[in-house]
Amino acid sequence: MKKSKVLIPAMALLLFSTAASITGTVAWFTSTRVYTMSAGDFAVVNTKDNLNATLAPGIGTILDPNNEKAIIVGESTLAGTFANDSARTTAEAELLEDDVGKIYRQEDSKKYYVCVGVGTLSEALDRPYSLTDASFDHNIAAQNLVVPDNEGSKIGSFVSMPTANINTAGIIRDPANSKAGVVLSAMTWDITFTVTFSDSASKDTGLFLDATALKSYVKLATDAAVTDTGYAFKIAIMPKTIPTGSLGLTKVWADNRPKTGDPHSQYIGGGAIDDALSTRTADYGAVTAQLINGTWTKDIASPALIDSADVSAVPTENTKTKAQALAMSNYLGYFKCNAGHDVSLTFTCVAFFEGSDPTIETAESTTYETVKAQMTFGVSNLTD
């Protein structure tokens, strides 16, 4: 097994737009591996023109000041700025031990620097944050991000994602890496979906990820299919704020790994700190957690994983009961009908590289891929 100080240059851009139509032993990362997610397109599609979506920043992300529909790697923890090389050199000499791990930006070059020691800054960085390995346990009320220990062979910590922020223990894995900036276990952002019900509306409305190949995907920046580390990239879609009477379900989207076969998508489930990761590796099943009326419940009968073989579309209007929708992996919950009013569901997206994936267990000669993602969502009235 390799030690797990593995560094992944951060996601550079997550773009979100509204369409007009509305096995075995787990070894974690090595210290020299590099994985990059450089861009992502997140589109909301709705065929009835009554679905809207807004974004809010989370861990390691901010809204793009030039595009309200885009999420980019964050700058919220900037400790200061430099006008130019000369100003940076002067300020660098004055850095103290308390400054280690802080992020700075140079205005003329638009580059970032991390204080890595007294009087010492890192190399210039394109982004202030990087993303490393983790796993996500979808079927517990805590909604835990599972973080490995420094050796990469045991569970090091659990992070309850509904309440986590960048300062929560386990989120920052390396505060001052000289090449990758501040290294995070996961990056997050929120999506609030709003349905406007007509005065005559009477049906609850289901929310779905459109998993058809041309609507939602993770692929290389060149638009080619992933061939290596991109297989490990996942986004958990976790309900955050669900109004009374409505429903939110946690789903995990692994667009490039199937649910079964060799290899297939797995996760680290349950357990305790210091448990061997190999004993906690689990296959995705037919249950997940739900949030309803402010209460989390686990073991809800709905497939947890949206996998590479899943091409489920948004169902046709008035063709699915709630029970039938629950049997669909791409079903995220429903908006309780409130005729003449808006109803909103908020979800947190948790982006991470799955540490139990075989591409993460392999040697340092692995090809490092840059991936981009698109997610498309839609709604459909339910029959009951």
C-alpha cells in the first residue's frame, strides 16, 4: 500500500446553465499522483418551462463573478494580494509561521501562492485549491465523507457533509503543498431547484437527473472518453433543504463505472476510525438515505448509484407513480404540489475522486486525465 498524500489539481470551472426548455484490498493515493478536473458543464433542462435553478458556493468553490450560472474554484480564504513580482518578493520575506497554509493572489498574473514556510511561498498556482481522494457513504443520516489516514490503509476520519465547511477536520488534507495549493478531500456547491406550480396544479412533481448519454456525462477535456483516472470521479447529490411534504434522496453519480462486473463502482461504507479500508469496501445496493420533513432516514428502497450503464431519461409526464419513481436510480425526490406557488428543493453536490477505484490503487506511472462533466436535470408530474 502507498501513503496517501495524493494531490489532485483543483477543478477550474463548473459551469451551470439553464436550457431554454427547461475489489479487493483498498489502497489509496500515492504522493506523486496527479488528477485534474479542469471543467464541467451543469445544465438544467425542463420541458414545461416551470423549473428554475440557482447556484451557491460551498467548500473550495465560489460563484464566477463573470457568470452567475458558473461555479469556479474559490478564493474566499485569500489572506492577501500582491500587485506584481516585486510586491510579492517583499511580502514573502515578512511571512511568519502563522501564515503557513494561507493563500495569496498576484493581481497582474492572476496566479496564486501558498505560504509553505516562514518567508517562503509556493510555486505559482493556476488555482488555490486541489482535490484528493475520499469516499462517500450515502446510506447514513450523517452523510459521511470517508477520509483515509496518512498511510492510506485505514479510515482516518469521517466528515458529516450536511454541516461541513472548509475548516471542518478532514476537509483540508494538506494545507500547504508546494505544487497543488491547499488540498481538499471534496469540493461542494449547492443547487436550488424551484418549480412554479400553476393555479390549477394538483400533482406532485418529481425531480430527475437525465442520465442519457448526450445529457449527462464525465469525459476528457478533449471530449474523448476517459481511459484511466477519470473512471474514479464521482458526484454525490445530497438533499440539503427540503420543505415539509416534499422529498429528497441522496444519489451518487459515477458516470464511467458500472455497478457490477470487474472492475465496478464501490464505496467505503460504515465502520469506525482505524478500520481497515479493505474491510469496509462495499457494493452499491438498492437503498439510500432520504430527507423528509427535516428528518434523515436510511435504507429507503431506491437505487443509490447512477452508473455508467444507466441511461435513464426524465420520464414522460404523468406516467410514474411515486413508488415507480423510487425504483429509478436517477430519481432525486419530489416537489409537493402547492397550487399557485413556488416550491424549492436544495441539494448539495459533493465532488470527489473515489479512493477505492482501481485506477487510484495503481502505480505512479498511471496516465493522469483531465475531465469535464455535464449534468442535466428535469421534472415530471407524478400520478399520485
